[in-house]
Amino acid sequence: MIGSADMQAGGAAGAGGGRTVAVLGPGGVGGLFAGVLARAGHRVICLAGEETATALRKDGLAVRSDTFGEFTVAVEADTVLREAVDACVVAPKETALVAALDRVPREALGAGLVVPLLNGFEHVSVLRERYPAEQVVPGTIRIESTRVAPGQIVHSSPFAAVDLASRTVPAERVAALGALLSGAGLTVRVRDGGDEDAILWEKLSFLAPMALLTTRYAVPVGGLRTDHHDEVVAVMEEYASVAAALGATIDVAAMLRLLDGARDTMRTSMQRDAEAGRPLELDAIGGAMLREADRRGLPTPVTARLVAELTAAAGDGAGGAS
Ligand SMILES: NC(=O)c1ccc[n+]([C@@H]2O[C@H](COP(=O)([O-])OP(=O)(O)OC[C@H]3O[C@@H](n4cnc5c(N)ncnc54)[C@H](OP(=O)(O)O)[C@@H]3O)[C@@H](O)[C@H]2O)c1
């Protein structure tokens, strides 16, 4: 399916029959995508600020990963998209999304797919307001990957697993996208379009309790298991209740088993952002869920308290940790 006419619809194919893929936000997630796609022979255009774009043009993209190995590849880099592409992977943090999207003008994109990998769900409607809905393919990714410097990516999890589902893009285009990504070495599941909410909420229902609680109590995941287990269960159940109202079934027991299998020392990226004084994706991960619950009249008291406490702590400059 990589060679399907649909994938070519947006722009010129790269050298050697590869595709042309733009990556907006070449950080932990976007940088890994850019690296493995470029290594697989696709033409990759990273879209970033001037400093990062300059570093990428000069030194390429360096990836260190137990799964993908250690390699450096040349990529193109620009501050704005200037030509049609087959796909544009969207991977800034939610806090930078709106500013970053100015780098992808609707007219330049052509018929290319727009593939957001952010955590949360409200960004999907932001993208569908900005770009044709029939080009937006929501994705989620399970991975631990960090941009340690511009163009330098350390992938530290033994997995890089992508789920794709779109209720607005023809199934064959989503399948071709899945084949493109799996051809580059990523683990990809292409789900039915009707599973779009399910993929977003499955990811969120697991991630949010971990992110909110590790950040609120400044403990690694092991500390959640020993000291905050009841709150983990309560928050997961609140997310599951909102997901259920959207038609997505979340298996809380299975998520708790996943939590049991996580390393004691594992920290979440929201926690690392809080410790470093960076903006938190608190609104995308917590606030958005509270708004959805409110619209549906569903009680979510534990999540509401955590989000309020984290918001207050961030406002105090305390970075969210108590
Ligand atoms: N990292 C993970 O392991 C992981 C796992 C699952 C999901 N996620 C989700 O994936 C998303 C991305 O996270 P991340 O960890 O990859 O973030 P990140 O490492 O901070 O990378 C974000 C990238 O966006 C770039 N950026 C910021 N503002 C921009 C702008 N105005 N224009 C263009 N680029 C801009 C940054 O550029 P500079 O390099 O110049 O700073 C950076 O390269 C988040 O929603 C996160 O929750 C992350």
C-alpha cells in the first residue's frame, strides 16, 4: 500500500520511490519519526524554529535507540512548509500547537495527510477546522523518546507503537499511511475509522492518571503503586466513564495490570516538564477531559481536584510538584 496513488496524492515522491513527509515539531516523537523515515529512504522535511532548522540542516538528525540503533541521517529542514507533501506528522507539545501550525499553511499542504501524534483529543478538532477533514488521521504513540538537543533524539523505551484511526479519511489512505510507517520500523495498528475516539481515549485513560499523579505528588510510578493506588483507580475510572459516554470502552483492570508492569523508577513527561519549569500539557490531558465530562454531566471529582492543585502549583511557579 505504500505505493498507492493515494499516498502520492499530496506531493512529489522522494528519491528512490520514497514518499515526502513533513514533520512539524522534530522533538522526542517527531524527531524519531523523521529519523526512521529518512533512514528508510523517504524524503523528510522537518519544520521547526530557525535554531532547530539550522542545526538539522547542518548536522542531520541523530537517533540513539536500543530498538532502531544509533544513526545519523540527513533531513531537510525549514521554518515553513513550502510545497505539497504526502503526509505531515504533527508532533509539537499541545502548548505550542497553534503557533506551530502557522508553519503548515493550508494551501501548501496540498492533499497530504495530517497526522497528529499529540496526547489528548481536542487537537483533532483544531486540525479539522484548519485543514480538510478528509486529510486528518489521528494517531497515538506509546513510546519514551526525548529530544536532548536540537536534532538529537534518545529513544529509551523498548517499544514505539502507533495506533491510527480516522473517521474522516478513506480507509485505504489510512492503511497506506500505516504501511509507510511500519515500513520504517515502527509498530503500527490501523484501526477502523469508528475507533477514532477509542484510540485517543485508551491512550489518555492510561496516561492521564500517571501524568497527573506523578506530577502532583512528585513521585515515580512505583510511588503511585505504593501510596496513591486508590487515586489511580479513581482517576482511571473517571476517564473511562467519559470515554464510555463517547462510545469507547476502557478496560480499567487491564490498565491497572499495565501499571503493575511499569518500572518503579519510571517518570512521566509531564513530571519531567514540571521539574524543568517547562509548560505542562495539563489542559490537553486534564482540562479537556473535565470539559467533556461537564458537557455530559458526568462527575469527575478526583481529576478536577488534581487539575486544580496542579494549576495552582504551576501558577505559583512550583512546577506542579508539592
Ligand atoms: N516524548 C514522548 O516519549 C511522548 C510519548 C507519547 C506521546 N507524546 C506526546 O507527543 C507530543 C510531542 O511530545 P514530545 O515529547 O515529542 O515533545 P518535545 O520533545 O518537546 O518536541 C516538541 C518539538 O516541537 C518543537 N516546537 C515547539 N514549538 C514549535 C513551533 N512553534 N514550531 C515548530 N516546532 C515547534 C520543538 O522544537 P525545538 O526542538 O526547537 O524546541 C520540539 O522539537 C506531546 O503531545 C506528547 O504528550 C510524547
